[in-house]
Amino acid sequence: MAKINKNSNVKVKGLEGIIAGQTNISFIDGLKGRLFYRGYSIEDIAENCTFEEVSYLLIYGKLPNKNELKNFSTTLKRKRALPKHTIRMLHTFTKNMSSMEALRTVVSSLSSNDKDSRISSYEEKLDTGLSIIAKMPTIVAYHYRIKNSKTPIPPNPKLSHAENFLYMLTGKIPDSEGAEVLDKDFVLHAEHGFNASSFSVRVTVSTLSDVHSAYTTGIGTLKGPLHGGAATEVLLMLKNIKKPENVSSYVNKIILSHGRVMGYGHRIYKVYDPRAKILKKMAENLSAKNNNTTYVEIGQKLEHMMSDKKNIYPNVDFYSAIVYHNLNLTHELYSPIFAIARSSGWLAHILEQYKNNRLIRPLEEYTGNLNLKFIPISKRK
Ligand code: CMC
């Protein structure tokens, strides 16, 4: 970890500017707006790869050949089904439980099935991670349907990861365009350096804790509105703004109150997020096709105002919310979709950390009192 130098641009709060470890998984250039997965640009990856291919790349460190991809996809398909006791557990959740809470709880509980905490080899950890990646869409779809008083739909092994997720949500084989859009969205969300959830996953693994605990940590960290919870907030914000004419007063109010425009700003990108550029095109195409461009128009206005007033640009969550909305996905599913996509990046980080582990334990700067005189409880006011 870098030493804190008062003259450098390192800020203790939020660990900004601190290099907390090394990685071969992805590279982000925040000043140029570039992102690479294992050396390949996100533009090339998004154009040419499926989620399964990208997951293989992130986890194994190289692009798969045809045979490797086929075996990998088959492995994921075989692991999709949930154990019976897990399905029973999903039926016990109250209607108040959000999708992310259900996902976090169920992923944690799967350790009783996978015997993860009692295993130690690298291959077994990899296998556990693949099992979680494969099951996450099933958990989210089953929970969604049970919560909405619908019968869960078992996974269909003929379908890809993205297709099958949409199928399990709706019971209909999705059209190829919808599935391709979601697949690309998964690809764009799969990995992003030492973001809060991936870093938290690494912290958990660094204590030599198990893979299920790492995923549980990751889901809990992703859930917050400053991270993966942002897309849900974006949709609520767009609903609240309602029409492009209201953008100006909305932004002015937020800026005056030191609030946040959701889906805007990023710790690393000081220019346009390269993932947002791709998602923006997807959102524009889908909105035009669906003949409902209001949210995209609101987005244009927000972009102008935020870059003029704050020099801040949309991040990955802004246009993904419009994409999901156009796929008829309810806003409660937006964060779980992010989690489903990030699950392969998390596994890459889990394995990288295990391979070259040292306990992650930074220093703190103590700002409290010292040497206080102890007061017995009977004398405290
Ligand atoms: N709306 C309004 N002002 C903002 C925003 C925003 N979304 N983001 C940053 N700022 C301003 C902030 O008010 C501050 O201004 P000033 O210096 O005048 O006080 C300045 O930018 C720096 O803010 P910061 O909080 O120090 O920046 P950060 O690096 O800690 O925050 C962030 C990064 C993503 C938490 C923040 O931009 C934010 O809250 N965005 C909205 C939530 C969001 O969209 N989150 C998704 C992040 S990207 C995907 C992911 O990783 O999950």
C-alpha cells in the first residue's frame, strides 16, 4: 500500500489515489476513459464476446478456443439448478425482502451444499465460484417469481446465460435482440478493477475465508446506491423528473442541496466512462425502436448540465437503467443484474488473491481521545 504523503494527491478518506494491490485482471485509464479486460479493450470485447467468453477470459486469463468455450458453457449450464432446500428457503422469505437481500442470503446459504468451507484446493475454489456464477440468475429469477406469486421456471439448458435469465423471469424464450442486449450489458458490467465490491471480496479472501463468504461480502457491498444500487435509483430519478423540460430545475436543486444525480460521476473516470458510451448507443436504439425516447432525451439534457456545471459525466449505471427499462425489466432487478454480471469478475479477483495472498489490513489514522479518566457507571451522567 502506498505511503500517505501530504503533498501527493492521495486522500485518506475513501482511500482515493491509494494503490491497494496488484492485478492482471483489468486496467482502467481514468483520464483517457479507457478500460481493458486482460489486455483487450472494452470496445473490442463488447463488440465480439459473449458473457460466457468474457467470464472465461477473466477467470482463466485467456480467451477460450471453441472447445474450451463449449465446455465452460456446459459446466455453467449443469450448475444452474438450485438445491430443493434452497427453493424451499426462497418460499419462506417475506414480500418485503428485496432481490439483493434474497440473493445475498441465498448465496451465503449455498455453502451448506457446496462444502466450501471445508475445502482448500485451487480447483475446488474455482468450481465453487463457477457454481455460484451459474446459480445467481436462477436465484434472482426464482425469488422474483415467488415474490410476485408466480411459479418458478427451471433453467433451460438450451439457452445461454443471458437468454436463460430472461426466460426464467418471464417464461418466454426471449427474442434474439433482447437477449443480445442483456448479454452485452453483462459483458460491460463483468469487471472493473478494485471497485468497492471486488475489493471487499479480496479483503474477505485475504483472511483465507471461503468463496461463499467472499461472494456474500461482494453482494452486500454492491447493493449500496453509490455502487451497484445506483441503476435502480437512476430509474426512480427519471420517473421523478418525468420530462426533459424539468431537468434544469431538478439539477439546480440537487446541486444547491449538495445532493447526487444518480448514474453520474466516478471515482476513477474523470472523462466519459467508456462503458456508458456503449450503453448510451444501446439505450438510444432500444428507445427509438420502442418509440419512447423521453428518458434518453432527459439523459441528453442531464449530460449537458452536469458537464457544464460540474464537469461530471454519466457512469455505467445511467444508461444501463434506460436499457433495462426498455427490456421491460422492473427496477428492483437492476442491482441483481449488476451482481449477476460482476460475479465472474469477483471470481477472477478471488482466485488472484488466493494465488498470491497476504492479509489485507491497512493502517488507520486515529482521531479520538486518549488517556481519558475512567468513570464508574454509578457516577456517569
Ligand atoms: N451528482 C452531483 N455531484 C456529484 C456527483 C453526482 N452524481 N458525483 C460527484 N459529485 C461531485 C461532488 O458533489 C463533489 O463536488 P464538490 O467538490 O464541488 O463538493 C465532487 O463531485 C467529488 O465528489 P466525491 O463524492 O468526492 O467523489 P467520489 O469519487 O467519492 O464519488 C461516486 C464517486 C460514484 C460515489 C459519486 O460520483 C456518486 O455519488 N455518484 C452517484 C452514484 C452513482 O452513480 N454510483 C455509481 C458509480 S459507477 C458504477 C459502480 O461502480 O457501481
